[in-house]
Amino acid sequence: MLAAIVAVTGGAFAARLDPTTVGFLYLFAVVLLSMWGGLKVGIVASLLATGCYNWFFLPPLHTFHIDDPRNWMALGAFLISALVVTRIILRARAQAAEAERLRVAGEASAHIDLLRQSDAFKTSLLRAVSHDLTTPLTAIRIHTAALQRHAAAMPEIAGTVSAIDVESARLHRRIDNLLTIARLESGRFTPHPEPTPPADIFRAVHESLPGVPVTISVAAECPDAYVDPSLLLEILVNLVENAHRATLDAAPVELAAEGRESRVHIEVRDRGRGLAPDSDVAQRGLGLEIARGLTTASNGAFALENREGGGAVARVDLPAAVFEGSA
């Protein structure tokens, strides 16, 4: 700041400028300093410029005494002008900055609104599509049940009818899962966690998939999971189905649970072909994506990786139920 005032003073002396021109140069310097340093710098620069203007350019020179009343008016007008211009510039800059905050906030709000509209549209579309698929699937299952009753006397088609029923049930379950995720994302469904023994859920999984061979292992000290049982059942059914389809030589799918650091770790293991290095959603299957989404909604973590010795392991990490008095 001082260097700028000194530079104006020295330049004016070297160019032998008249007092009026020097006053405009000082005013220009004050404006620039105000824009750079703010109000305090602008006020100090105005006072310094006024002093230098008086000392070096208004007679009598090299004194702060002024003989001519017109010079008093000129000096006062300069000081007032410098302060007023400084204030106007700073106010304009503050208003411009405020407008830019408001602009950014407006853009952010519009972006959030668009995201909400996009999510609402996605959820509505998913519900509509799921509903349209559920109706014909229900009819298919009804007709399949009727065919099964008549197919008992026709072994050559009994297997085909049974396969149709199994695949229809699987598709119906997928649609129900998608509807559950849509309700979760839209806030229309809230999980209701409760202490859930892994062994009970494992048995329910086996009962839900009677044609899938499963082995069950639960560590002796494994605590209950604190999770919505219906969501955990759907998570594991999807994972076991996916593992069974990938398993070679009809090997059983392994279900294992253990407790560690106030968490329950559940693994679904298979001896299938494993995961390709560049596997995408289509290769992993919709069931895995549904399991991932339901795990996230259950405050859990989901991981999928290759298993040592061949196959894959799907890991579900969930909070453990903590009871009063437990350590």
C-alpha cells in the first residue's frame, strides 16, 4: 500500500504533473488498493494519499498548512471522494459476491431437485414394471399348479412343469426384491431390526430352496445379528441361489457365520468357476445386486471375492445384537 502511494508521488514529481492530475492519480491508486485490500486498506490509503497530496503538491509545499481556502476545498473534496468511491466499490463487490453465493446455492438446489425427480421417476417406473410383471407371473403359477396335479400321471412332462414352477417362483421373488428396494429408496419401507440367530435364518433359507444342497456352520460364540429377519432371509436366498447356479458337480453351497468385534460375519461359499477379473453386473447377476442393496439398507457391508481353491465367497457383515449386561 505505502509503495503504491510512494510510486504515484514519485511519478508525479518526475512528470511535473499539475495538482489536479495528481489528485486523479491518487484517487485511482486508492480505488485499486481498496479493491485489493478491503475497507480498512482503502481508508488508510485515502488518508495517506490526502497527506501526500497536501505535503507535496498543495502550496505551501512540504507543510500541512494551507493558505488558499480553495485548496482546503480541493483537499476535502479529494478525501471525501476517495472514501465514498472506496465504500461504493466495496459494497458492489460484496453484492456481487452475495449474488454468486446465491447463484451456486440455486444451482445446487436445482441439481438436488433433479436428482430427487430422477429417483422418484426411477422408483415409480420400477413399481409399475414390477406390478405389470407380478400379475402374469401369478397367473402362470396358478396354471402351473393345475398342470402339476395333472402331470402326476404323465412322468414325461412332470419334470418340465416342475422346472417352470421353480423358475416362476424365482422370478416372482426377484420382482418382490426389486419392489422392496424401491420402497426402501423412496422411504416407504423401514427395516425393523431385531435379534436374529443366524442358525434360524440358515434353516429358513434351506426351507425356501428345497432343491439346493446346503451345509450350515455357525460358530459356538456367534451372537445374534441385529437385522430385519425378512431382509436377511432375502439376502441369503439370493446369494445361495446365485452360488448354486455357479457351483460345479452339484457340490453343496456352504453357509457359515461367526461373531467378531460386535459384528456378525456371514459367508456364502461355492466351488464354482469364480469371478472373472473384469466381471460386471450382468455377469454377477441381478441376485447379487439385490443382495448388495438389501445389505446396505440393513446397515451392513457386502463383499464378493474369489475363494482359495476355486469358487467364490459372498460376505455379509452385519451389526450384532447387544444385550444388557453383555460384555
